[in-house]
Amino acid sequence: MADDRMDAIVVGAGPAGITAARELATAGLSTVVLERGQFPGSKNVWGGILYREPTEAIIPGFEAEAPLERPIIEQRYMLLSFDAAMTASYKSMRFAEEPYNAYTAFRGDFDQWYAAKAEEEGVEVYPEFTVTDLLWEDGAVVGVTTGDAEGELYANVVVLADGANSLLGQRAGLHEEWQPDEQALVAKETLRLDATKIEERFNLPAGKGTALEIFGESTWGMLGYGFIYTNKDSLSIGTGALLSDLITSGRNVNDMLDRFKAHPAIVPLIEGAESEEYSAHLIPEGGYNRLPRFYADGVVMVGDAAGLVNPLNREGANLAMLSGKFAGMAIIEATECGDFSATGLARYRELLEESFVVKDLYKIRHMTDFAHDRPWLFGEYPELISEAARRYLTVSGQPKASVQKDILKLFGGVPKKRLLGDAVGALRVIKG
Ligand SMILES: Cc1cc2nc3c(=O)[nH]c(=O)nc-3n(C[C@H](O)[C@H](O)[C@H](O)COP(=O)(O)OP(=O)(O)OC[C@H]3O[C@@H](n4cnc5c(N)ncnc54)[C@H](O)[C@@H]3O)c2cc1C
């Protein structure tokens, strides 16, 4: 093996990889980050909500420097039937004051800024380097290759921060090939719209933002959700579903997004907005029950690559950053002991388990299976609820008692056992 081996090589310059590299470089460990994109963030996609507190814990003072869009002061939930919408919202003036709870941001801007910050701290970031495989010695990972002899790099530990569907994690034997029911596919579009129009349409004070999560018709009735988030002068709109459901139904996310944008409740929000960017990306949805191994001899896996996403609370980037930090801490300890075997790196899993990261995933471990086993939750029920609301709110000559009877009859078609099972199951999911 080459003598010029580094302390660590990080594959992927997303939030997980950059945070791991910063932790290592700050401790004086030689670290490089290899990124396949033209620049960090160029290939990255998200909806756009960055939570302040966890980000502040990793990047103190980030609000003063980072490219952020709008502070989010409101959370709206919308249930769509084929022609109607029911909305619930929470708008707090406390969210409208500093310290804010969350911001919208663009990954292209944020990741680039974050990587530049890491470089100031001593991290070397190399864009346009695609790692094609791992290098092995005596059953341990000892480096990476970009496919040719000059592209071989050696290190004590390789950090796999290559995002959802990590092929390198599979090569390292940390997980099997991800299955279609363990990944969601989401299509996202950025729509340019004047700031004043955004504020009028979403009833927002100047400069402030809202986050809208939309269920039911937004996903063609499949398990998943649509979203609209407000940026300074654009909207991020997207929708997606479990890959397995898309495959079984023969539907694709591009058509799903077009259909979502054409819904009568969505059209007035996006009318006249110009399409600026379109992308699609996977989100790991396996949850706690399908978490991979996080480490092996000479290698650790962080962020989306390790399946660390909490879909219920829309948390991904913060879990990615925290896992990157923990991986960095574990590698620093391993370096002090000179033990880069799985035993030497086991501290990484302990740190994850002690934190909210694994605890939160454990708490919602039944969620995806619960919702997936009940296709009627996102298809049949929104239609029934919408029809019940329409009948209840329609004023006619019909006596109210008879209207109520009709509404109850609507639900008569739903087996009582099923309704009871749904209610008990939902409580179980919430209770964890
Ligand atoms: C549509 C969508 C909406 C989302 N919305 C939110 C949200 O609102 N809030 C939130 O917190 N999270 C959200 N997430 C999740 C969040 O984006 C991820 O959890 C987070 O980006 C994970 O960070 P990461 O660093 O692990 O991976 P990534 O950000 O995916 O970074 C992986 C990096 O590795 C690089 N790479 C991959 N393979 C190689 C290779 N072989 N060689 C070199 N480089 C490689 C990639 O180019 C990329 O830069 C969303 C995700 C999607 C898809």
C-alpha cells in the first residue's frame, strides 16, 4: 500500500460528508472530500427546509453567512380530493421572530457555501471526482479509486457520504441492494414568482415564508406527499411516492407533478410562475427496521447513505450533518487508539444511538408499514372526508338531521373493523 495514506477520505460533499470532513480537519487529521458533481450541491436535491437549531449546533453563526431564502413562520397541511382541498395551518408570530425555527434554502447555494467554509477550515474538496470503487486489504477498506491507477487514494478510514442509494455502501457489505419499498422517488420543480405575489398568495409578511405539505390527490392517492415551500422569489414544488408503488401502479413522478400542479387548489398558488429548474431524487424510507450496518473495518457510512431520514418530521439534512459529526468524532478516537477496525469505529454507532437520531427513527418505526398496508388512507379517505364536508356545508332545503344521516351513510361502506384498526394502528404509530 502507498505510504502517503491520509487519515480520511470522504466520498460526497453533501451536508453529511462536509460535516464529517470539518470535524476531522479541525482535529488536525488530513482529510479530502471527493465529489462527483461539478461543484458541491450541483447534483443535490431537496425540498428546502433547513432547521435552525440543529444547524446552529453544527455551524455556529450560520444565519449571518449562509445563503438562506425565507424564515418559515407557518406550517400548513392540506388534504386534496379530486376537486377540493381541506387545510389546517399553524402560524406563529413567535416563528416570525428571531431566533427562527426554520428557513428555506437551495442546496446548490447552501452546499457550495458550506464546502467553501470547510475549505477555510483546512478540508480539501475535489469536485468532479467520481469514486467508482473501494480498495481493500486483508478484508478492510483502505481507500477508494476513481477507476484508473492515478485515481487510487489510500486512507485509514473512508467515510461514505454518497447519499441515497449508496452503491459504495453495498460494495462495502454494509447493506444489500435497497429495495423499491425502501426508497421514495420525488420530482421537484423551482418556479420563479415575484416576492410580492408570493406574499399576497400565501398571506405572508414581507420576507417571511410558509411550508405546505399536501396529501391525497397530490400523490395520486399513493403513500407520499406533495409540498410547496416559499423562497425569496420562487416556489419549490414537488411530489413523490414509494418507488414500489410507482412501479406497481405504472405511474411516474413527472406525470404526478404535472397532475398536482393542475389541481384547482394549487393552480391559483402557482399561476404565472415560470419553471426554472426540474429534478428528481430518491429519499431513503426504510426507517429504523431497515437501517444498514453503519461501519465495518476501515469504513463508516453517514447521512442518506446510511438511511438516516425522518420522513414524518421532514428531517434529513440535520440528521446527515449530525451523523457526519459523530462519524468524525469516532474516527478521531480510532486515530488516537490506532485501531481502524470495526471494533475501533464502533463508537460511531454508540453516538448515533445515544442521540435523538436513532431514537426518533425507532419511535416512528411502524409508520411506513402502517401507511403502506392501508392504501385507502391517501385515496379513498380524502374523497370520503371531502364529500362529507361538501354535504355538511351545502345549505339546502334538506333538514340537517337528514343531511347528517346521509353523511353517516357515506361512511357505511367502510368496514367498521377497518376503521377501528386504522384508529388503533395510528395511535400505535404515534405512541411508538
Ligand atoms: C425531494 C427531496 C426533498 C427533501 N426535503 C428535505 C427538507 O425539506 N429538509 C431536510 O432536512 N431534508 C430534506 N430532504 C432530505 C435531504 O436532502 C437529505 O437527507 C440530505 O441531503 C442528505 O445529505 P447527505 O450528505 O447524506 O447526501 P446528499 O446531500 O445526497 O449528498 C451526497 C453527495 O455525494 C455525491 N456522490 C454520490 N456518489 C458519489 C461518488 N460515487 N463519488 C463522489 N461523489 C458522490 C453526490 O453528488 C452528493 O453531492 C429531501 C430530499 C429530497 C430528495
